[in-house]
Amino acid sequence: MIPASPVTRFALLSVGAAVATFVLKLVAWHLTGSVTLLSDALESVANLAAALVAVASVTVSARPADEEHPYGHTKVEYFAGGVEGALILVAGAGIGWNAVERFFHPAALTGFTAGLLVSVGASAINLWVARLLLRAARRYHSVALKADGQHLMSDVWTSVAAVGGLLLVKATGWGWLDPALGLVLAFHIVFTGVDLLRQSMLGLMDTVVPAEELGKIKGVLASYEAQGLHWHALRTREAGVRRFMSVHLLVPGEWTVQRGHDLAEELEAALRAVVPRLHVLTHLEPIEDPASFRDAGLAAVVPD
């Protein structure tokens, strides 16, 4: 299992960053009256909620397996991603509503320079924390930290677009660009939310492990074919930081149970060496028995 405390500390860092950036962006909106900066601030509300969900999910996912959850608690991180996606959708809808309202009730921008400087400062905080979270997600293989980091990075690009758009408004004097940019950002945020929901659903549906890891698994199995081992019915799935696989091993029927067991143990150790956090289940079958091949069709669920 991954160490709980480092992951939790990174998740708590994202909560602090979300609070700080929300306050700063709210100040920027108050100074300028820009619907674009208000849109940016509203997305930070989703950032805060998502960060709180991430803290809860990484805490639960780090719990060891128990009698009620023999496969562990790591799938809770997919629920966190789903909640985050839903919150992003709500934020996107709110941004779109404010942008449309500003089209019908235009207002002049004020406190332009100060507002932009505050917004840029908030974005710098988000960029720093997002890079830390993404680095930690790769190190600890945390789905929740990865989703939180990607969300913050998306917020950074949203802020960059907002600042650039407002500079264009200032240069051209075209006030309608402010709500128009707000609508564009709303669509972008909604797209991000939909994508996070899709990824969460795939995780809850026991999607196959990533292609790179699947290739390593098949490579190890192929290396044992030279020893007379045949295999089929390979199935894999991922659950947060954990990976699960099962495979049927076909060996000569004359082998003793001990010999088959030793080979399976050696193979399982080799698989875990190339794919960390992999839980392997093997099933021995005599290669001479036609019944051993009746479940070969299970391999079809694993794409090449």
C-alpha cells in the first residue's frame, strides 16, 4: 500500500491553495467587475470542493483491506473524480449564466491593472501546487491527486486566457469581448467536467490496465512459453493505485502439484516485478484436457 501521510499532505496542500486562489480571484473580480474574472473565481470554488473530496478519498483509499472490502478501498478515488467532474459542470453552468447576463447588462471595467496583478498572483499559486500534485500523483500512483492536479492546471490555463482576453478588451475597447470570453471559458470548463466524469465511470467499470502495463504483463507471459508454459483467459483491471489480473496456465498433466505451484509462484513474482502493486491470480490446468480450453474466450476482453 502507498504511504497515507505524504499523499494526504499533498491533498491538504491543494485545499490551502484553493482557498488562497479563490480569495485572490474574488478580489480581482471586485476590483475590475469583469465577468471573465468572476468566471475564473467561480471555478476556484469547484477547485476547493474537489480538493476537500480528494483529501477524504486518499485517506479512505489508503486503508488496508478488511473483511467487508477484501480488495481494498482504492476505488473510492474514482468516486472523488466523479464528484469533482460534477462540481466542474455546475461551475461551468454558473459561468455561462453570468456571461449571458453581462451581454444584456454591460458594465465598464474598473481597477484594471490591480485586478489583473491579483489574478496573475493567484494563477502562480495554482501552477506551483498543480506541478507538485502531478509529480506526487506519478510517485504514489494516486488517481485523486492526478485529477486534482489536472484540474488546477486547467484552472491555470483558464486564468491565462482570462488575463489575455481582458488585455485585449483594454486594447480594443470592445466591452463585449469580456462576456464572450466568459462563455468560451464556460464551454471549456464543462468539457473538462464531462471528461473527468467519463474517466471515473471507466474506472468504476473495471477498465483494463494501461496499455504499457498490459504489454509488460504479456511480455513476461511470453518469456515463460519457452519453458513449455501456455496461457489464456488473461483479464486485467485497475482500481486506483492497485492492479489486478488473472490468467489460466496450461501445463503438462503429468506435472506434480508442487512443480506447477513453483512455476506459478515464480511467474507471479516476475509479473509483480514489472508492474508494481499488481495482485496476480493464476489457475493451473492440464494442457491435454480439452475442457481446459473452453474458457479461452475470456482472453477476448483484453485488447491487443
